[in-house]
Amino acid sequence: MKIAIVSGKDEGPTKLNAFDNALTDAGIGDVNLIKVSSMLSENTKITELPTLKPGSMVNCVLSEITSDNPGDEINAVLAVAIGKELGCVVETTGINKNEDDLIDEAKFMVTYMMEKRNVEIEELIVEKATTKVKEIASVVASVVYLEE
């Protein structure tokens, strides 16, 4: 299995436009995203996001949050744990929360999931997107499942 890990942030005139702009900033704005749960197959490899065919159906784990409250700091965080047998992904978000606390929360959750499955973590990656809201903003972090 191959995956790409991406993130983006942007403002827009509406919540939907801000979200769409953040997806575009992450490189996944021109595809149809299918949200899936958090499991990765054995020997998952991380790669750069290739150019995706516009309109294609793409599986992903998506962490996203949008705010229209100027001054808010918004965070989307993913933690990805990869082992030989399988891997897990967790997502969390926060508004005006300590970024380090959110990262620690994500790491704790993904470590717990792997321990519960008796799988040793070989690689642990954290991806985050953070911004301070000017008018209406959105942040996204995503694991994108790529075709082999």
C-alpha cells in the first residue's frame, strides 16, 4: 500500500469555500474524497502526492476544522503509525487548544491502537495544519490512499 500525507490551510468567503480552499492547498481539492477509517495494510510506504486525476474517487483519512470566529487558532492533526503487519491513523482537531497537547493526544491514541493490536511501531509520523482565523478559515490534514 502507498499513501501520501498532506495538509493545507486557507481562508474563504464562506465555511464551505474555506474548506475547499484548504483542500486545494493540500493538493486534494479537485478529487472526490471518500472518508475511510484508520487502518493501513502491511508494509505501507509513504510517498509524495502524485497529480491526481480531477474528479477521481480517492480514499482518505481526513482531519479538518473550520472557524468563522476571527482570532481563533485552529488545528488539524494526524498521527500515522506504521508497522510490519499493519498501520493505524488517528485524527484530532482543536480550536484555541495547545498544538503540542493535540500532537501528544494523537500520538497517544495511535500508539494505543497499535499496542492493542500487538504491533510494533516502526515509523510514527505527525502531520498538522494550523492557522489563525482572519475571517473564515479551514485547516485539513489527510492520509491519501494511492493506487498501487
